[in-house]
Amino acid sequence: MTAPQTSWIDSANDGNTHFSLQNLPYGVFSTQGQALRVGVAIGDQVVDLNALDQAGLLPEAARGTFAATSLNRFIALGQPVWSETRRRLTALLSGADAALRDNAALRDRALVPMSAATLHLPVEIPGYTDFYSSKEHATNVGRMFRDPDNALLPNWLEIPIGYNGRASSVVVSGTPLHRPNGQIKLPNEARPVFSACRKLDFELEMGFIVGKPSALGEPVSTADAPAHMFGMVLLNDWSARDIQQWEYVPLGPFNSKGFGTSISPWVVTMEALEPFRRDNPAQSPEPLPYLQQQDKNAYDIALEVALQPAGAAAPSTICRTNFKAMYWTMAQQLAHHTVSGCNVRVGDLMGSGTISGTTLDSYGSLLELTRNGAEPLTLADGSQRSFLQDGDDVIMTGYCQGDGYRVGFGTVSGKILPAR
């Protein structure tokens, strides 16, 4: 089915809105005095899916899954139900089916202004894995901390590098985070000190939500991997660079990454992203057979990062890049994650790793943008940043550009509070 181009909700037809009729991302919201439930974003409105479900307008197979505090029950129903629900919503919101448009009482119950909705963590996340899949980012970091002429470790071009993060500290956009404390090894000091992080950073990432579980011992192929993905979110995997530099050898990040990961409240479905699939980046050497892919698994998603200091009148855009340049695709990440027999569960979150391009203004972290603090950024208000200061608000946004419409993710933001 080809989605109609316009909706009877006028704000959805603004070519700049992230939440066009072609998008229909899912989230969890509440309003004053009412419980959490599942909604879909369109224009400047949230569609209350529980209200539509109670009115009998959504698929019978999804009955009762929208009066919930997370998307997990709906996601677990599987791809046929996701697609049927999307078709029903498209018909209702385009006016092809007038049951919502022409029912004033139902419209009053089911349409909630975005400004009146409180958005919550959309998914109950059993597990969180973060990858390291941008060749540009890995090269930049390798040049700074290892050998400028041999920036990539030998395994980087062979496997999608990843580590298991903390699902417990994944938070929804807008949740402030305290500057972490930990051990820091200062230059020329024999032993570490206990200190608040002095090199706090953001990491511009995307994440995908697992929609179809796999069994223990059963690998997922690159061909089958897309069927295991429900949708994508913006992701900021905050990073305490100085704590990380001391702790990451020999087993990798721990306290430096576990204090917080922020995701956007709206989950954009893989079905909505389908028109924006692009050719996979060239890979050399050729990956081992289990990582080879026949389908297009890259996605054209324009991304930006802005930083707004406390008291500043407006944010300063400091990074523009695109997700399509990632060296390792999401299909390869999932294939590698499961090739050992590791199982995945509905709601698992998989982060892409920092997304960086080839130019200075496309680097997805302050570590790269300031060359580890050596070349501070000057913001619009005249202040400078090597790393994040208390009170700084980091705002990330991203969207796919269609013909006269956008499929966007909204924003993921977070403010830094002082260390406890």
C-alpha cells in the first residue's frame, strides 16, 4: 500500500514536520490525571491508540496492548500485526477511513496536543549493547590515542566491535544526568585519584529496538536480521573520557559509560524507514561469510547535534553528519551479536556507536571536534567548550528527507547536572 501524501491533521502536512503521515512513530505518553498509554505522533498531535482500540478501530490481534507502560506487548505480536496496525492508522489519519475524522467525540478523546503530553521511556529494555561501527570515528580515536599511521586495531575491519552496556541507566530524552564520579589517572601521577569526570562528552548515535527474539544457540543471519528489528531511535551514549581511558584496559568501558544513555521518545518503525535504504558502504577486506550481505542495509538519516550552555539564548549547532556512512550495518551488528549463540529479546537496544563523517564539522563527539580538548569550540554566545560543563544541554535530532515530507525522530536531549 502506498501511503497517501496528506492527512486531515493539517500540521502533519508541513514539509518540515518530523511526524508526517508517512512516519507514524510509536511512543508512550501520559496526560494530567491519566495513566500511561501507547500513542503515535503525527504533526503536533499524539494519537491515543488505547482510545482507538477501545473504539474498535485497530486490529483485533492488537487488542489490549495499548493500555500499557511500554511498547513491548505490542512489539511482541510480530511484523504482520505491526504492518496491519500501520495500514489501519494510515487509513484513519488520511481520511480514507473517516471513522476518526468524522467522529467529533472520538477525536476529542484520541487526539492529544503534543504540548499537553508527557513522553516516557518507550520500551522496557532487557539488554543494551553498544557498537563501534563508524570507521571515521574509530580512525580519529586511534590517531589520538594510539598510532597515527595505524589507527585501527587489526580486528576492527573484521568484526563489528561492541560491548554490553547497562540497560538500567537508559533514560528518555529530557532526563537530566549528574556528572559521574570515578577513578582518573592524571599525567605524571603514580596512582589514580577519585574525582568527578573532567572530560565529559556526548556520543551521537542511533539505536535499533529488537522486535523479534532469537533462541539461545541460534544465530541470526544478515538476511534475516531486518525481520528482527522493530524500529530505531536517536541515542546519546554519554561518555566520561578520562574515567574510560583509565579503566577500559583490559575489559573495556564500565563506569565511564554506565551512568547514562539517552534515547528519543519516539520509535520510528523500520517500515517507515524502508524508502530510505541505501547501498551498503564498501568493505575491505571482504567480511567473513556470516557477515556478508546481499540486501541494502544502510539508511539515509541526516543528523545534527546542538549544544546550549546554561543561560544561553539559543543552542549552537556543532555537528552535522549522516547515518548512511556507517561502515558496519545494523544487520551485520545483529548477525555478529548472535553468531556465538547469544539470544536477543523483544525490547533489546542496540547502539550504533558514535557516528562521524569525514569532515571536522561531521564528527559526532567533542573528543573529535576539539581533538581531545586541544582545540576548543567557540559557541554562538562566545563561550568555548573542550568538554561538557555543568548546565550544558545537548540536543540531537535526525530525519529522513522524502519528496515533500520527512520521516523524523524528533529530538533526544539531556542536561548535565553537577556531580553528587
